Amino acid sequence: MTETSAAELARTDEGRACLEALLADPATALVAFDFDGTLSPIVADPASAVADPEAVAALGRLGHLVGTVAVITGRPARTAVELGGLDRVAGLEGMVVLGQYGIERWDAETGEFRIPPPPAEIDDVEAALPALLAELGLTGVQLEHKQRAIGLHTRRCADPAGAFRTLAEPVRQLAEQHGLGVEPGRNVLEIRPPGVDKGDALRALVEERGSRSVVFGGDDLGDLPAFHTARALREEGLTSLLVVSASAEEDALVQLADVVVDGPPGVAGWCSAVADLLEGRPA
Ligand SMILES: O=P(O)(O)OC[C@H]1O[C@H](O[C@H]2O[C@H](CO)[C@@H](O)[C@H](O)[C@H]2O)[C@H](O)[C@@H](O)[C@@H]1O
């Protein structure tokens, strides 16, 4: 595990204010992380992206200590629970997973999944994709069917960035024809219904839990709305601390960060150091 000193837990005044509030009143703290690239290292096959065991164990430590721990992810809630092993981590017995950018939910306490039916348009998009990929002459694009969304992954293409650029506009047009939107990410374009994002998901959870200090960590463009929401909460009298799980692939979040850590091992170190402080141990 990467060691994180107390001084490195928050490098901004706003982040330090949140950390102080969290330490003073952990019961009203919410700690939420994105899944891929944050709790789980990026791998070539999305189906194999199991969580970093140290990151989820450290989140579990926080689960014993703060009011709410959550995962807010673009993955289906079921997939995040499975890949994270989140139903068998000590300390996560009360956690919440908000999947597909917040429209799906899993509550660890009851084990219940709330999964709304998928939009019919996704099947039409799926049917159109093979012809589109053939027309563009792209091979190696991996399709990830997520029931209410389809990810087109270019990571395994010979030229991932080039394939991403080639796909961007045709995929946007296809999505638009079916009343859907496109969520870009790290070597992925995801066709999904518009109308909900991680910012909405985070705000709803904060309100539901009555949280006063809010930590959110992410690594990719899909996390930007949650970053903006967390910062907006400051104007409403709450505190927030934004953790970026850094990568060479995406730096859009860094300018909004209160602390930048080195991928999932860095997230593990950050969570452990906060848990140490909450337990009264020197970090
Ligand atoms: O919101 P997240 O939890 O970050 O999910 C966003 C997307 O992440 C996944 O794709 C990314 O991770 C894959 C596995 O490491 C990697 O192969 C891919 O290149 C990354 O973009 C996931 O497959 C998508 O469904 C998520 O929407």
C-alpha cells in the first residue's frame, strides 16, 4: 500500500476544512468513490476489472467509522458489487452502490438491488453497431452490453486513440437518432440514456443521508459532474474534499482536486490514513 502522510490528505484549504469536519463529526460524513480506475485498476478487459483488495479493505475500514460509504459508478450496480466483492468486505455492511450513473442502486444492508427496466432503444442501437463498425473498418472494438447502455471500448484496438477519434462522431449520431447520449471515458464511448449523472446521484445521496462533509474520488470524465456538485455543496454550507485517482490517460479532474493520489493503491493509502486519524493513530 502506498503510504500517505497526514499533510498529504488534503492540499487545499477547502479540502482541509472537509477533513477537519469529517474528523470532528464522522457520523455525518459521506465517503464515495468511483469504481473503475479508482477502486479498480484499469485492465484491457472490462469483465476482468476486479477491485484492488487493499482499496476496498480500506474503504471498509472507513465504513466502520463514518456515516456513509458509497460507490458511484458507470457500471451496472450488480457488476460493481461482483467485481468489487463488495458484499463480503468487512465494514461495508451499510454501504450503498449507485450504478449506471445513479439510476441503479444496491443497499448492502438489505442486499436489495433497485434496477429500473432498460430503455428499448438500446436494443436498436446494439443491432445497428456491427454494420457501423464494419463501415468504419474498425476491428478490435469491444462491446460491453450493460442492459441500459452499451460501451464501445477501443483499448484493445491496434490504435486505441485513433479508433476512439474515428468512432466519436458516428457514435454520437447513432445515439442521437435513438434519443440517447454518449458518455466518453478512458478508451470508451458509452451510449446511454441522458438525464442522470453522478452529480445528481451524489446530491441525492447527500440529502438522503443528511451528510455534512462529503468526500468523492474519481479518475475520469464521467466523474466531473460529481466533482462539480461536491464543489457546489460548499456554497450551501457543507464541506467537500475531492480525491483524484491519477493516470496518464485523463487529467481533466486534476484542476478540481483537493488531493491527487496514485491510482487505486493511492486511494487505498488515502482511506487508510483517514481511518488511522479517526482511530486516533498517527497517520
Ligand atoms: O464510473 P466508473 O466506475 O469509472 O466506470 C466507467 C467505465 O469504466 C469501465 O471502463 C474502464 O475500465 C475498464 C476496465 O479497467 C477499461 O478496460 C476501460 O478502458 C475503461 O474505460 C467500464 O467498462 C465502463 O462500463 C464504465 O462505464
